[in-house]
Amino acid sequence: MEDRILGLHHITAIAGSAKKNIDFYTKVLGLRLLKKTVNFDDPGTYHLYYGDEAGSPGTILTFFPYESARRGRAGTGMPTHIGYAVPEGSFDFWIKRFEEHNVDFGRPSEKFGEQYLPFRDPDGLLLELVIPKNGDNRKPWETDAVKAEVATRGFHNVTLTLREAKKTAEILTDIFGYKLQDQTGSQFRYSTDAVDSAAIIDLVEMPHANRGEGGAGTNHHIAFRVKDEEVLMRFREKVVSKGLNITEKIDRNYFYSLYFREPGGVLFEIATDNPGFATDETVAELGTHLLLPPQYEPQRAQIEAVLPKLD
């Protein structure tokens, strides 16, 4: 079988209040809380996962919420905008919903021939609802307030803002198998035909813009999807052959990962489909327990004592 990058696996961002984060993404946007766990490197901090019913790759948005985090600033060298696919005709619902919940949003606009509705989460993270040209047939998670006919389907695209796009584009094309789909001025759209959704990376070239500053309301990294560990390690060889530094394989409990920083400064991850999220909870139970990496289980009482309350 040909080794392919299967579009986006997940995107990880930084937040402030964990409770505000959960309330916004589950109650306003209508995503499913998939996992409540902790940061592998900082077990006093939550790692929250959102997505569809089962946590399908291409729907997974994760956050490290730091209660006292300063507000970050989107800029060059980072992923800046996350686009979610929504059905045609759903913008009226979302505009009304954003107004009711005091969400900061802009007017519908168009890029690359697609309508999009820009908005921000409570920390200022830049998000967009996008009506894909060719639709999106993924089954959404729905809630009492956000029904299937208007609900998000998962990622449509992610935008990387860069001072210079050429070398980043070469990673996408030469290693990941993406192709240039369209260009409008300093905006470049790359896509892969390996999957039908979560398949688009947009590059925006802004040579004189300020570099991004990490903090609440900014993206930490984006993860590309591969089938399994064998394919993962073959991509590691490809990255090494380009002279880039890349980590060894890391077990993240729900997937295996490699990390490297591409030439434009964005942290890229490659993550596997296996084993998935229904390993320590059933699909029906996802997001209902505080789950700790095995090395932290003996410290559960101390960790629970310092984690912010979510009720």
C-alpha cells in the first residue's frame, strides 16, 4: 500500500479557563468532549479533546488550558486560522447563535471560491465556518441545540501564516504529497486527494508581519494523519532525508506521534489512526472520566487537587 498522508489528524491550541473552553466548544459550537486528560509534560494542566462521536481523525481539536495564561498573538510562524466544514444554508443559524451567545464574529466572506464565516473563541482563537465547494458527507455530532443539518463536520482547512511560503510548500509537496490547488495573490491553497475531507492546507505569505506569540488564543501545532506506525516511521525517514530534525516515536495513548518544526517555524506532528480513543473508555463514555497517562496514575489524588474545577 502506498504511504499517504491522510489529511489532518488533529490541531492543538492554547486556552485560558478550562471551564470557559469546555462551555464554548460543547455548548455553543456543539462539539463532543472526547477526553479529559492531562498534559504529558505538565500533569497539573488539562489536555482537553473535542471532535465527533468517536474522535475521528480530521475532527479532533485539542487544548492545553492554562488558567493564568496571557493572551497570545497570531502572526507568522504559526497556524493562525482553523476552518470547520458546515452545510450549505447553515450560516443564518450560526449568525443567530453567535449573536445569542455574544460570540465575536465577522460577516460572511469568500476565498478560493468558498463562503466562510469568521469568528473567535473566548480566548481570541481565529476560527471559520466554511461551506465546502463539494460538500462534506461526514456524520456530525449533534446536540439538542445544534442539529445535524447545521452542525460542523470536522476540519475543512487550516491556515499557516508565514513570512516566506516556499520552503513550507516544499514540505507539503515533496514529503506529504500535497499539490497546489489554487493561488490568490499571497494566499496559496494546497490539498491532498488521499482523503475527501480535512484535506486542505492554506499558506498565507506575509513577509513584513510580526511573528506570532504563543499564549491563550493561539495554535500550538497541527498534526497530519497516517494509517499506522509502520507508515509513521517511513515518513520519519523522509523528513530526516530532508535534513530536518524530528523526534523519535512518542506514545500519546490514543495515537503515536513524531514532531518536527518545518522551515517556516510551524510545529508539525505526524500522528497515527491507531489505537484511537475507545481504549480507556467506551465510545458511549468518551469524555466522562478524568483519564491520566499511566505514569501519573499513582499521583491521581495530588493531580486532581490542583486541576481547576470544571463544574
